[in-house]
Amino acid sequence: MVDRHHPDVDAWFETYENPQKDLVQAVRDVVLGADDRVTETIKWQAPTFVYAGNIASFYPRSKQHVSLMFHQGASLPDPEGLLEGEGDTSRVAKFADADDLAAKADALQGLVRAWVAARG
């Protein structure tokens, strides 16, 4: 994958102290790899993925797993059942470890692509 990391997000990671740091980085790469139009920035003091609006943001304080909150997740097709939550708007994808991410990577990229397709 071509390195599409934003310098502001790289700087955020330099100071990020969390046992899940490597997994957060891996999730970051899967999301950015879904579509070249997806970019990243820092919003709400966390890495956030954007394309024609906010797609998803990390919960940086999660230490037992990686949590990625899809801001409009309730509106996305989720045939694999990756997203958790009952609210009207947001949903959360959780990743326990590298094997869990590998098993869910296609579904994660599918969610990102559905967002882009709906707004492209």
C-alpha cells in the first residue's frame, strides 16, 4: 500500500501510549486501503477517517481491544454484522487482536466502500 498517512496523525501516534497501538495502526491501514479517496485527520483528539464527511474515529482510550466508531454506522449496510450498537446514528466495530482484524478486514473495507459509494 502506498503510504497515505497524514503527518498530523503520524504525530498523534508518536505520543500515543496504549497496549493496542500496533493494532490501531493496523486498523488504520485497512481503512485507508479501502479506497484512495479516504483520508485521515485528527478530530475529537483522535484519528478520524473522512470522505465527504466523517466516516469513523478511534476510541483512543480502549485498552482491551480497538474500537472504531462509525459516525453514521446505522445507515451503512453491514451484511457481515461487524458493527455493534443500538443507537439511532453511530455504530462501533471492535477488533480484539491481529487475527480478529484479519478475519474482519474485508467487512471493514466493505463498510468504508459503502460510505464512499453513497457519497461519491
